[in-house]
Amino acid sequence: MKTKQGDAPQAGPREISRRQALALCGGALALAAGAVPFASRATGTYPSGPIRLVVPFPPGGSVDTVARTLGPQLQEQLGQPVVIENRPGASSVIGAQYVKHARPDGYTILLNASLQMANPFLLSTATYDPMKDFAPVTGIGAQPQLVLVRADGPYRTLADLLSDARKRPRELQWAIAAFGAAGHLACELLNVEAKVDMPVVPYKGGAPALVDLMGGHVSAMIEPMASAYPHEQAGRLRALAVTSDKRLQVLPSLPTVAESGFPGFDMPSWYGLWAPAGTPAAVVERLHKEMQKAIQAPAVAQKLAGISFIAQASSPNDFTRYTASELSKYKKLIAQAHIKADQ
């Protein structure tokens, strides 16, 4: 721009100094460098970095046991770290919400049990839609549950426990790993069918509930084999019945709940893998294929068989249909049994 004689030239609106230009170029390069990892993760070969496998319970429960059985094998197959990240609380809602809001790129995934579908009917904190807010990846399998009491307690059969419960309404209590868990629903269903009034005491996972059961702070518990069976084997707890429709090979003398006076009773605990909604279909399919391969690995298969776990990595489409069916079933069961969690 023009200046008066003797005035110093002033930079026009489109003119910048050499120093400013270099600074801007440097900033642009830094921004571009910072964006490279995200770009490569989005467009490169999956996976190109660590995967967080979120477990919405503390260590030691059935969901955590299944995750830690599968994690090392998945890591070996994928060639990237698979980090088990425990995010317990609110009957698995905290972990589920965390994955719901994660970047949908396959690097944050959720391993949960059937309560993923039941929680929205029980808890006001479960502000997610289990079908719309997640991408179903694969079912992992299911396992039976054991009806448990202290090994040194007075109950030898399920009939003993329920008979005492009828004599002392609300004095005997069920421990539950979480509201909406398969163990919780099994307790409530047994309360209805046996016509007993045994309140439930919720815990932040199966492990602390089992500890209190062994300590005599609660009367009984229904818990999946993964976390229950080791305590039965060690003689710390006594199993009164199994919730499957058939007896277990590892405990052939243990009757089913159905055989104990409740025909048709069948309440397994099933497990699955979810990613945030919007995760690319190719990534979802890769995770399904790797899970299918992992459960067939000899070391993993042996561990799962030891807890009577029936492994089956269903396809994303099959798992979507199954979870939709389970959602409908739990809605009906919770309404019929008048199950309430929020007070």
C-alpha cells in the first residue's frame, strides 16, 4: 500500500512476515503429523494398534474370566496388544456407556453377558438402546449356572433352602452379581415359581458377591460356572442344583433345577461381543472371524470346556437376531415377575 514520505511501510491485509509464514507452516506440519495416526487407523489395515477389550465388571467374575481366557489368544492372532480394561459399576452400565461413546473404529470393544439386553428394562441409568447404539459383533457362547450355598451351611438340597425360605419370609437373601444378570433373573424366576420371598442383594460383580456368600453374609446365590465352579471344587461352596436343562458332565450327581421340582426351568448365562454403532462392517467381520478362531484354539477350548462353557461364535447377523429375541424375552420376564431394580 502507498505511504507518505518518511513513514515506515506497513504490512497490508494480505502481507505477512517471513517469520510468521515459517510459524504457520510449522503449525500446519505439526497438525498434519498429529492426524497421521487417526488417518492410518481409519484407512489402513486393521488392527494397527492396541485393542481395548472392556469388561464392565471387576476382576474375578464370570465375564472377566471369559475375557481373560480369550484375550491372550486374540492378541496372538491379531498381532497387536489386546488389553483387558475393567470398568465396573452400575450393573455393567458404566462400561457399556463407555463403549457406546467410543470412536467406532474397532479399537474399543465390549465383552458383556446377557444383562446387556436386560438393563434398559431395569435401570434408569441404562440410557442406551442395546440394538441401535451398538454393533453386534458375535455371540461367544453360554454356560450353566449353579445354585450355591456355604459348604458348611445347613442346606443339602434346593428343597431344603426353599423350605426354610417359606418359613422365614424375607430373612434369607440371594446375592446377585448385578441387576439384570442371568443369575439375578434366575433368582427372581425361582422366587416366583417356588412362591418364596427371598430379597436380592446386588453387588458390583460376581467376585465380591461370592466372597460374602462364603462369609455367611447372604444365604444363597445363582452364579455362572466360570466363577462358581472353582469355589465348589475347592470345597468353599456347595452346589444345590444347576440351571441348565441337563446335568453337567463335571458334576453328574448334581440335579437340575427342573429335576428339583420346577419343570422347564432353564436359565443359562450367555456372552457376546459388541462394538460402538457405526463401526465399519469389515472391522466387525474381522473381529467375528478372529473370535471364531480363538474359541477353537486347543488351549482356549480346554479351559472353556472345564467350566462347561458351550462356545459358539455366531455371525454378526445371527447375533443381531438372537439379541433381538433375548430383548423381547427379558422384557416379558421382567414384567411378569414384577422385577424392579431402581427404587
